[in-house]
Amino acid sequence: MPDTSRSQERLADALPLGRPQEAGPSVGFRRLLLERWSCRAYLPDQVPDDVIAEMFATAQRTASWCNTQPWQVYLTKGEATRGFAVSLAEHARTHQPVPDLTVPGEYRGVYQERRRGAGLALYASLGIGREDREAREKQQLKNLDFFGAPHVAVITTDRDQGVYGAVDCGAYVANLVNAASSLGVASLAQAAVAMYSDHVREYLRIPPDRLVVCVVSFGYADTTHPVNRFRTTRADVRDAVTVVDR
Ligand SMILES: Cc1cc2nc3c(=O)[nH]c(=O)nc-3n(C[C@H](O)[C@H](O)[C@H](O)COP(=O)(O)O)c2cc1C
């Protein structure tokens, strides 16, 4: 086993993530990543077409294995977003989830702790207690209404590219939400909608060779809503990166 303890110390020096630099070419990008957050309450205003075009043109620069760019996006605007939301809610009332991608089986250890932490922060922001199952389920159902967002982008991958196609689409989602943030547009990646992949495919007439990865809802944030006031944290960089130098 390589000895990583000394390397961990050097890593801490090399990556002072807690101390934003004063200047430098990466400051804007880093600040963008530090400041983006998931929005779960929106104003009804449509995002102008040129802003949407800029968002998607930026995300289109995402790197992918062999540059296959496996993502295909189905984007709603105007009345289409609400129509889609209504159809999803109706469908979910009478059908079981049928996701295209394998859903995580069990969260264990730190993953379970982090998951619980994020959930608690979310429900606490709304004054929903740990035991209030009904209120939690009601809040969870708002996923299918895209939390009132005026737009939703359904991110699909090429079925034949398997796990790595989904990896490329994950990178695309990350770039899309950050591109949105850089333009003052709030957003939320939502796997909850992909639980009904069969309905999403049928409703939007998505060809059978595409798999629904997730959706990204977006619009302008309702900054007065309490659900938009909490922020998540991240594990220390040393918990995620191990330097091996000998
Ligand atoms: C692939 C993906 C799927 C997600 N699905 C959901 C979802 O269905 N509903 C939801 O409220 N948040 C969802 N999120 C948002 C995460 O909960 C959120 O990104 C995480 O808690 C970190 O918080 P932050 O985005 O505010 O930094 C998803 C995020 C990702 C990347």
C-alpha cells in the first residue's frame, strides 16, 4: 500500500479550497461552482430564448468519450412545461415507477449520512419535521411539477453507449446547471422525474433507442421562498482525493 499521509498534507496546501484566491483566470469558474445551488421554487417568468440558447450552447462543449456527445435534449417552454407536469402527476397517481437507469439500491455509511443531511436541511427549511411523512411526500411530489419551473430539459442518452453514455450525460448536466447559473438562471437536476421514464418517452415521443437520464428544470428563482434559503455542504477535499506519489 502506498503511504499517502504526507501526500494528504501537501494536497491540503495545494488545494486551499476554503480560501478563494483574489485573482487569476480560474476565480470566476470556481466562484460559479461555489455559488450555484439547487432551486426548488421558481417565478413563472419564461427565460428569454437567447439566454436559453447560450445555456445550451455552453453545455454543448461538454467532453465525452470518443466525443460521441450522446446527449439529446427535449426542452419545454410556454404552455408545454405545465402540460407535461400535469401529465406526469396524472400518470404517477395510477402507475408504478419504471426508470430507464438502475436506481441506487442502498445508501450506506457516509453516503447515507450525507443523504440524510441534505434531506433534513431541505425539510427543515420548510418547517417539516422528521416524522411528518405526509408533508414530506407532498413536498417530494412537487418534483413532478418541476417546483413551478417554466422550463424543463429532459436529458436522454444513447441506449447502446451504456454506463459511459450516462457518465457523459452526467457531465453535460453539471455543465448545463453551471452555464445556467453563470447567466443568472436557477436550476435543478431531477432524477425523480426519470423514475417515470416510460411515460416521459411516450409523452414527448422520444425514440426507443434513447434512455431518460434525468431532467433539469430551470427558470428564475423565487428568492423569497424558504426552500431556496438553505445550502448544502461538501466533504473536505482530502476525503475525496488521495494523492499517490511513490
Ligand atoms: C443527477 C441528479 C439528480 C438529482 N435529483 C434530484 C431530484 O429528483 N429532486 C431534488 O429535489 N433534487 C435532486 N437533485 C439535487 C441534489 O439533491 C443536489 O444537487 C444536492 O443535494 C447538492 O445540493 P446543491 O445542488 O444545492 O449544491 C439531483 C442532483 C443530481 C446531480
